[in-house]
Amino acid sequence: MQREVDGIINCCSGRPVSLAEMAEGFIRERGFKIKLEYGKFPDRPYDSPGVWGDATKLRQILRDVRLLHSENGDVPKTDHKME
């Protein structure tokens, strides 16, 4: 358990992603045969064109974990790339 970083920690990439990208990815990854009809309904004033979060704290925690493991000679395997 880490205790150095406190407060709200966003689990995110830190890169903006449009709602369309999220929906299309969800459909593609699950093999659904759905065709989205963009513009079928008007956009609402409160609709978000994209979503993203600040990944600063998450990256700090991941760096600290990697340092700890490397000091112990136990580098965890990961597919995630640190930026």
C-alpha cells in the first residue's frame, strides 16, 4: 500500500478521448455489429466533447512502485508505457 500520494487519484491515461472514440472502441472490442448514427439527435448543452483526467499522481505512484521493485531486483512485468 502506498502512502506518499494522497487525495483524489485519477485512474486515467491523461490523454483526451472523445465519446465517439470510447463508444466505437467498446463496440469494436466486443464484436458488436452496431452502426452508430451520428447527428440523429441534437447535442445537448451539457454534453462533453471528450473526457480526460490528470494522471500526474497515478504516474508518480507507478514510478515509485517500479523503483521499489527494481531496488529489490523484482521488476514487475507491464504492458503499460510510462510517459
